[in-house]
Amino acid sequence: MSKKSKTNSKTTVSPLMKTLATYMAGAAKKPLPKHVAEKTKHHLLDTIAAMVSGSRLLPGTKAIAYAKTLGGAPQALVIGSKIVTNAEQAAHINGMLAHADETDDSHAASLSHPGCAIVPAALAMGEREKSSGTQLLRAVALGYDLCARLNLSLHPYDFRQAGHSTHSFGPSFGAAAAASLLAGLDYNGMRHALSYTAQQCSGISCWMRDEEHIEKAFDFGGMPARNGTAAASMVSSGFTAVEDVFSGERNFYVAYDETRRIGMKPQPQRLIKDLGKVYEIMNTNIKRWSVGSPIQAPLDGLLELIREHGVKAADVEKLVIRVAHQAANTTDNRNMPDICMQHLCAVMLIDGIVTFKSSHDEKRMKDKKVLDLRKRITLYGDDALTAALPSRQGILELKLKNGKTLHKHVKAVLGTAQNPMVRAQVDEKCYHLMAPILGAARARKLCDAVWNIEKVGNITKLRNLLTA
């Protein structure tokens, strides 16, 4: 039953907020279309796999060590550990695990990684409330809708150029929406939770300078998951708030109006455009490769050339890679293996594939064979591919020592909304990410449990599969 929240009858609530909060309050009882429920399972499992594998990477081990110092009411599990803490802290730590690596999902148009904030918040609140698997799915789908729409209302690519972190803004609202649904908030409660989320919303894009991915894991996953869960928790316990944070004096869109710098005013109506008709989880990408998003297209193309033409590393005279300018800047000769374009393409040519293990092997960044091949790989930013954003395309020109030149233009990366992975492909990726940590048998059981999540009456029953 919804938890009733007080409201001030004298307060004017905009039509936009009425529509949004009404939809949010009703989402718990609204069945998802079959294809949306299936896609939601894909992203739920993909994010759980990112959390499990991330629990053993540096940001994950740091986050779990931090969790051991916190205490807290035993409400939700820190995945990959035996720690059970309060929902806010569990969401925070699990959010960092989910983005400890570059394996989690992304929504290109809104310039966000929804899953690493929304799924940890939903799992934490779902455990606290002993929610069903069906409720969990509906909460996650709602979270993706709010996350994407909030960023789209701010013109995300320009908003990021102004210095803000879109990866923290939209996901905070997505996490709050998911957690609020599972907390059972009513119409008034949803409005109040949105207000508390707006007050906590922050983030600057200097995360690009984080060389160990620890602050980035917090900015993308931990902070928005924690803040969204906190907003829902506070309102659930009786906190009241501003009735309409999106309109009226000194509202959210006044505070973040970057018209002077980007030349475009915010579009609040994007929050409710096609809500209930277009499910943004359907427009969200799952990564085939556990590497930075800008590297997905070049790796897809390179694998095709290797398999189509039997290319070996010894055959390569030169490789020229073209991507969008921002993608080139982000991945050009970085010192972390999973976000270094030249390194990963060299590994692909040498091994014939890129695995989770090889994409995280820092020792290979000093391997002479890899370094020699990297010298023959050139990366450029391309105006046409920049104009094609948010479609992250890649163009490869591979010149062989026999004088032959091979070309490949990847327009739709496998795993994107335009070229989605099927259930078997998602299952294979996630199983192989989790098996080294959970063991083969438990990883298989966990995958099967998520594919049949509607049969789970209380998601705390998943704890024994997620403990390590």
C-alpha cells in the first residue's frame, strides 16, 4: 500500500509535475509490455554482473573496505561480500562496484550510464522492503525513464561541455524513481522525493582526470545510487519537501539554465514526453566488450576484419582509427588498459579477441610485442563521426604488409539499441564475468534466477547467490 505524504493545499503544482508524479506513483501497478520486461531483465543481469566482477577491481575493493567501517541497520547486501548494511550505504557501495569497470550499460542520447546507479538503488530498497521480482523490474524500468528524460531536458552534450557531469544528474533521478516505487511512495511522496533528489544533485566532469577509476565509480554509480535511495528513504520516513521542484521560483531548471553558455534553454517537457509509450530502457546499450564505450565500435570492426580476412598481428603495416573527437580525446593512449584505444586494438590483433582478463591486464601495457604494435596504430577525431553522435561509430583503415588495405565502418555496435544483443549473448557475457568470483554453479543459478525474476516473491532470496 502506498505511504501517504502530507501536502500543502495552497501550493500550486504545475501540470508537468502532476503528470510526472501521477505516472510514477502508478508505475508499481502497471505491467510492463512483454518486450520491455525482457529488455529490463537484460539490464538487470548485466548490471548485477558488473557489480560482481567489479567487487574484485580496485574501486570495488576500496568501496567494500569502506563499507566495513560503516555499520548500519541490516537491510541490504553489499554484493560480492558478506556485509549487510542499511539501504543507502548498500546502494552507495554497490553503485561503485557497478562502475568499478567499463562493463556497465549506457544511454547514448542522454550521455549517462543508467544501470550502475538505478539497479543498486532498486536492489537495496527492494531488499529493505522485501519486494517481489515483478516490483523490482517495474522499478528499474521507471528509473531508466527518469534518468534519460532528465538529462535530455538539459541538452546533455552541451550541458557536459558547460562542466556538469551528466553521468551524475540523470542517474540520481533514476535511482530516486526506482527506490521511491519500491518504498511505496504515493503521488505526494513522489513529488517530495524528486525535490530531495534535486537538492542533492551535483557532479562536475573533471572525473575524466581520475586515473584509478575510484572517484569515477563514485560519480557515476555510488553517489547517484546513494542520493536517490536517501531521497526515497527520507520521504518514506515522513519528511516533507517543496511540492514542485521543477517549476516556480528558484526551481531546478532555473538553477541549471545554461542558456548563456550553450545557447539553448532547458526543456522540462522532455520529462513527460511519451512517458508510458517510449520506454528508455529500450534505447539503452549493453556493452559487448568490458572496455570504454568509445572503443566498442573499433573492436567490433577489427574483429570482423580479423575473421573475414584471417589477419594476424604480423601482417599489419599500419592501423588508422577514426572516431568522434570526444571519443578520441577520452581514449587516446591512456594509461589504463580498458580505456586505451591503441592498447586494446593491439591486444585484439595479437590475440584475435579481447576478454575481460586481457582488457584489465596492466602488465601487458609494458609488453614489448604490444608496444611495438601500438606504434603502428594511429587514432584521429573525425568531424563526420562527431556529427553522428550520439551514435558511436568507428572507421578503420588497416594497411597490410602485402600492400592490401582493408576498410570497415561500424555504424551500429553490437549491444546498442540499433543492434541489440539477444538473451543468449547477454547470458554468456554475464556468466563469464561472474563465474570466477561466485563459482560456475552459483553464477549459473543467478543468471537463471534473473531470467525468471517474476517468480521471485522476495528478492532477499537472491542474497545467497550474491554473497562471496
